[in-house]
Amino acid sequence: MAEAAGGSKLIRVTGAGAKRIKREALGLPDPVKHRQRVAVPMQRRAPEADTRQRVYRYRCYPTPTQAEQLIKTFGACRWTYNEGLALRDKAWREHRVSFGYAESCRALTGWRNTEGAQWLQEVSSTVLQQALRHLDAAFGRFFSGSKEYPKRKKKGRSRDSATYIRTGFR
């Protein structure tokens, strides 16, 4: 932890020190993949003036094999959300390093490749990334002052959910 010179007040770590802590203490790899790409200006995808987005909700009756896959998906989303929350909490509590969505996604890649969590590879990665996006949005609401600190998800307490996005399909 970083301490101020005159006392025991903890200060936030930024810059190269934060990168080193994320890499060494928290075990995150460097974002090598993104350094190799050429920067391209972002294109705004604003909807046209007369269009509306719609949400459709369906009731489904899955077969037993589909129900088993859904249970695995819900469990993996819950586990990913909780691990992301624990990682962010540990990074701030022990090292005073802020953590974002990009670092969480890099950690997700490491979690999927570890020996004890091979079962995460049976679930779509976009669904797990969406769970991390939900966590990032929860922290955004917390820091804006409109909500409380995000809580861990429990099997019986929270509603099982998984968000599938359009880019997750072929």
C-alpha cells in the first residue's frame, strides 16, 4: 500500500505504479493485443430521429438439456459478477488501484483458462462480459451517488439472468 510521507493516510496509486500492481499483485496480463492495432476513429451509432428501440420478452419452456445449459449460464454469470466485484474490492482495499471494465475482461480471460474454472468455457464469453458490464454500471451508479455499493449475487436472493447481445451470435 502507498502511504503518505507524514502519516498513515492511504493515497491512490496511478500511472506506471498502478500498471505494475495490476500486473504483479493482481495477476493481470498486459493488453498486448490492443497495442498492435492501428487507432481508428470511433463511428457514432446514433439512432435516426424517427426510430425506437424495442424490448421483447418471451416465456420459454426449455427441454431438460436446454434447462441444464441455462442453469450453467446463470451460475457462470453470477460467479463472474462476484469474482469481478471481489477483484475490484481487493485492488482498492489492498493497493488503492482503481479497476475498470477492460481490466475485468482481461481477468475473465485468465479465469477461463485456469485449471479450476474450466467449466466457464462451456458458456458464451459475451454473456460473461455482459455480467462484467452490469458490474461496471453498478459501480457507476454507486460513484454518482444514486445507489449503494454493489452487493454479491446469491443464488436464492437475486433473479437469475443472462444478457445476450446481438454481436454474440453467428
